[in-house]
Amino acid sequence: MEQTELVNLVAEILETDASNVGIDDKLEGIGWDSLSRLSFLAELDDRGISLSPDELAEARTVSDLLALASANR
């Protein structure tokens, strides 16, 4: 997954503009919560990317999400 695609996906999940999401942003600082995690897992699954909830729980930044999504293609 490309960085721009991931940032756009995170922004869509958070219902905000992509300009409000930076690759180095801490997830808790941008409103990422348990519903966001579930939505993210579902969106990745729709894209054929398998990621476990335990793996996702380790993510702390948007950059971490990108690394996980890219590693689990």
C-alpha cells in the first residue's frame, strides 16, 4: 500500500480531510480508537491484506500502519 493511499484511508475512517493526517502522527492524537481499528482491518481485508488485531494493536503511529499494511500484502 502506498503512503498516500494509506493516509487517505485513515482520513476516511476518521472522517477528516487527508491534510489532517500526517505519516508521523500518533494514532491516539488523531482520534484513532477501537472502532477505527475494526474499520481499518475490514478495509485491509477488502484489499486482500490480512492483518491480525494483535498486530494492529502494536501500531502507535500512522507510519506503523503503513509498515504493517505493506508487510502483510
